[in-house]
Amino acid sequence: MMQENYEWVKFYSAFADKLLEYETNRKFLLEKLQNIFNGFGMKFQKLEEDDSVVDIDPFTVFGMFNKGLSEANRMSIIKAFAKEFDIDRTIEIPTVFEGIPTLNNLKAVFFGWTRQDSDINNLWLLFKTALKYADAADKSQIKDRFIGIYDVVVKQSCIKWNITMGLFWIRPYAFVNLDSRSRWYIKEYCPELVDGKTKTFKDVPNGETYLWLSETISKKLSEGGQNYKNLPELSYAAYVESERVNQENKNKKVSDDENTAIVEEDSNAVQYWLYAPGHGGEKWEEFYKQGIMAIGWGEIGDLSQFTDKNQMKAKMKETYDPNRPYKNDAHATWQFAKEIKVGDVIFVKKGMHQIIGRGVVESDYIYDPSQPDGYNNVRKVKWTHNGVWQHPGQAVLKTLTDITPYTEYVETLKSLFDNAQGEEIEEKEIIYPPYSPENFLNDVYMSEDEYNTLVQLVSVKKNVILQGAPGVGKTFAARRLAYSMMGVQDSERVMMIQFHQSYSYEDFIMGYRPTENGGFILKKGPFYNFCKKAESDSDNDYFFIIDEINRGNLSKIFGELFMLIETDKREKVKLQLLYSDEKFSVPNNIYIIGMMNTADRSLAMLDYALRRRFAFYEMKPGFESEKFIKYRMNLNNPKFDRLINTVESLNNAIASDDALGDGFKIGHSYFCNIKEITDARLSNIVEYELIPMLKEYWFDEPAKVKDWSNLLRSAIK
């Protein structure tokens, strides 16, 4: 055994000694811990159901760096702990963690949200007593005290076998680790260490049995006859051997063949899929928060347009590289769009060696052009687990694999999420980043007074349309307005759709849609589903955002909802829907935000019946806002400054034109988020964004288009 495999022992023991000093000052302890995690920009451990921070026990503190973390994060936290708690600098910071038992990310707290007042105090008492027992020359003096408090603690919620891991962390040479790896290893390879009494592993041992196991195993290891001579070495050996077995023998490797095996079962049966959320799992937390799974290839468009894999493959060649075969890629996209079903189970992988999540598919295929980085192919998923589990063997490299035919492999993956005692595993609650009005004002070119006015309109009227010229940031502002009013970036409570000329009531509320077998099925639309979702969560606000609201036939789309969206009709008035006997109302906690481009000549005026049910807020170009002026100053580019000055002059000309007006001004968003000014970037804005717009504005005045085009080009020379 290499010495570095046990370098952690001294540090863990020293940290336990330091932690004991905070038994009577836990408020200060919590402040220290929060400061550490805030300094890294990492989420603090969820301790209470309402996210409050009330109290903590010492084993949970250890659990903060002994769970499913990356090695880099684990080392960073430990280094910060060493500094914050003033650990002796002669004690080396551990860099190797193999053999140290770790908690399931979903069960990383040693006390429950619902608990007795004494639960956390009992954990501190066990912690203190365990240290005294381990360090005592004559253990008989404190043995009964340890057994007594251990027996109390082990009956508390959120304990089980984890308590043996916690005791092992704080004094690794005195207390045996009985995590699942160690129990399996002792039963399979060295039952003589427990005199063949492996049945003691059936249930969590009481205090007397646990001390007998710790003392007996320690004594026999010290006597020799094994490849390990103490408890840390035993834990390490269990880890190494379990990894070897997982890799080589325990599981059947999934074939990396492109062709999915045929399963002779009902087509409605649940299928199981192995899925990678982006390269190296980089998209996992983003998708988990959104409640989706998504794949790339967004540039080939909506996958539902393709009738076979060959069409997908041809489109990929046309769009990307004609020399690549795209055989496997077309197969994966076809499966994602056509073969995955609602109710199917998704196992999420990271690389070839980790499972990081599990979920159940909740929707049919969706093409969502608003998703960033080309991940436009989407399905909604109810994610049930988020953590880190060791993958049995080596996972295939493909983004998406149907693993249903490999029943043994599926059962092995399913078992990763089974609690050893059979109790229900607590799902991880998503903690969304906070988003304040200050965040909004930092992101959107709007004054504080303008923001307050807008918030008041939305709060009172509940239905607001943001109207304005192209490029004033209506869509950008709408979503962030929702976040600022909610106080968090909770994408689950915000939905955005886009109206168009063909959009109908059947798309929006519900209607009959043809099926593959020639029949029809009643399908509910996004607004209906969103209302039901908001109705079931009445304590929280929900925001339904409609882009290009004036592009649709609004009377046709809204139907009877004209009345139901009125502020004083919410929840009080129910009407029977067109395609259903259901009495329907719009919840009071839904806010509707529409966006309307005032420069679109092709659009008819809004229906008066709808217009009187909305407040209208005019968004203007933000060139004179404090934030944009600061943005210009930071760029410090003369060409950029000349271009902005020219655009402001152009806007004055547009505003004074009787055929145009303020609603046709050019917005600031054309010039935002430019980190590095180049001539090419400025030229592209002028030639391919601004001048084409001028040609549309002044289609019957080519001389005016020419003059302003020349002025814009001259500004960036």
C-alpha cells in the first residue's frame, strides 16, 4: 500500500479536533462554512426544507467534502477549510481520496428536515464522545457512554449506515467503515475478520455490536495475515477491489454497435436510454434546472420534418462537412426525435465512468430555437436524481444509446438508485440562482424609474405588451423581468412561445391532431398546460411570454380567453372550453407578457378587444442610458463611437419622418455584447443588419437610403 493513499488520515483527525471547538458556537461555524462556499461560488448544502440555515452537526460538515464532488472541488474545499479553521500547516492537505467513503449527494445530511429538537445535539454528543473514546488509553471508562449515545443517534432519521462512515472520517484507526463497498468486501474476501458473523451486516448494528466489529477487525488486522494492517487500509482495499470487479466482471458491457437490438415486447413498454448531456456532461446542471434533455444539430432544423435517417444524414452533410459519414449521428437524432417515448427512463452519464442523473421523459419531441449553443432538439424530463454514481464498467461514447435490450445492464443501473435499506431516496431540490431588480438593471438598458413603472404595470394589469422598434431588447428584457419579479432564475415558471400567421386556438389551448394510424387525438396546448401548472403551485408567480404577439390572428388564437385573462375575471369566472366539457379559468398567479415589433408593416392593428385587456409599455433605444454610456467608455473605440453617433442622428431622421416615427428607430441591441471591436464586426452590422432595414423603411426613397448608407459606412472607416 502506498503511503499517499492514507495521507488524508492526519488531516481528517486534526479537522475533527478543530470542529469540536464550535459545539457551543454553531452560529459562527455556519457563518464560516457559508463564507467558504460563497467564496467559490458553490451552492451551500441544503439543510432545511425552506433553504434556511438554522443549525448543523459535525458529521454533516465532514459530509460537505465527502460526497460526489470532483477531485478539484474536493481539494479546493478542503484547502479552504484548512485555512479558515487554522489547521496545523505541518499537516499535509490530502490529494488522494481513494478508500475514503463518500455520501450519496442526495443524502448528504445527518439530520432530517422534520426532526426532534435534540437530534442535532445528539450528533454533537456522539461526535465528542467518539473522539474521547478513540483517544482514551483506557476505553472501558467511556465505552458505555459511547454505546448509549450511539444507540440514540442510530434511531434518528437520515442516519443508517452513514454513521459508520462519519465515525471512520473522524478517527479512521478506531472506527470501522461499513459502507456498502466494505460490507461486500468483508463478506466476499475476509469473513474471518468478523468471525464469520457477516449476518451482522444485514441491519445497521447497535452500539455494542459496532464497537465489537471495530475492535475485533482492528485487532485481527494488527496481528497480520492480511494484505492490510489497519482500518484505513481495509477501506482502501475494499474500494480497489470493488472497482476492479465493477470494471471486469460484474456487468455486461453495452455494445457500441449502431444498430439497436430488436425487443419483442409491447411498443408501449418502457425503454431505457443512456444519455450524455453535452461534451463531458457540461450541460447537465443547465438541463437539470430546466427539466429537459437536449441534443445538438440545431442547424439542420426541426427533426420532425425528416421521414427517415438518410434525410437527416444528407442534411448534416449539406450543413456541416460533406466528407463525414454522419451515420451514428443521424441514428441518434432519429432515436431522439422518433423513438423515445413519454414514460421512458433516462440514465445520464458523464464520460465513460460516471452516472450523474436519472429521469423520466415527460413530453414528445420539441424543436426549441431559443435554446443556446445549437441544443435545439428538446424533450421535457422529470429528473428524479442528481448526483455522482460510479458507472459499472466502461460506458459507450455515444450521445444516446437505447440500452433496453441489455436487461442485466439496465438492472445494474437501476440498482445504483436503490437505497440499501429500501427506503425512498430523497430527491434533490433544485436551487435556482437569485435574481434581483439590481440584476435586471445591470442586464437591461433601462433606468430604475422605468423598471419600477414596468413592474407596477405587470403587477396590477397582469397582461402587458412590450412594444418598440427593432433591437430595443424586448425579448431579452421580458424573461429577465420575470426573473426579477420572481426573485430567482426559475425557468420552470417562465414559458415563451412565438405567434405566427398559422398559429391557432388549437395550437394555443387545445385541439384535435392527426395520429399516425389515421385517427385523431385531443392534444392540449402550451397555455392550457401552463395554466394547470400554475394552478397547482398557487404560492408562486408564473410568466407566460409571447413573442411577436401581433403576428397571429389574436381573436382566433385566444377565443373565449379574451374574457378569462382580464384581471378581475381571474379564477372568478369559468367558461367551458371549445373542445372540452371542462370549465376553465386563468389562475391569478399567471402574468402574460407579449412583445410587439412596431416597425413591422405587414401586421394588422391589434384587436381592440385584446388591446383593452393589455397595458402597453414602449421600450426605446437605450443609447442614452447610463449603462450603455459606460459600455461605450469601456470599449474606448473611436469607430464604434462614430457609428453610434451616426445611428442616433439616423434615429432622429426616422422619428421626424411622417411615414415612420419613433416606432421605427434602431435599437441598441445591434451593438451590445461586443467584447472586441473589429472592422469586420462593425462592417457586418452596417452592411447586413442596418442597411437592409433602411431599404425596407424607405423602399420608395432610394436616394435617402443611399445617403444614410454612405454615412454609416463613413463612420467606421
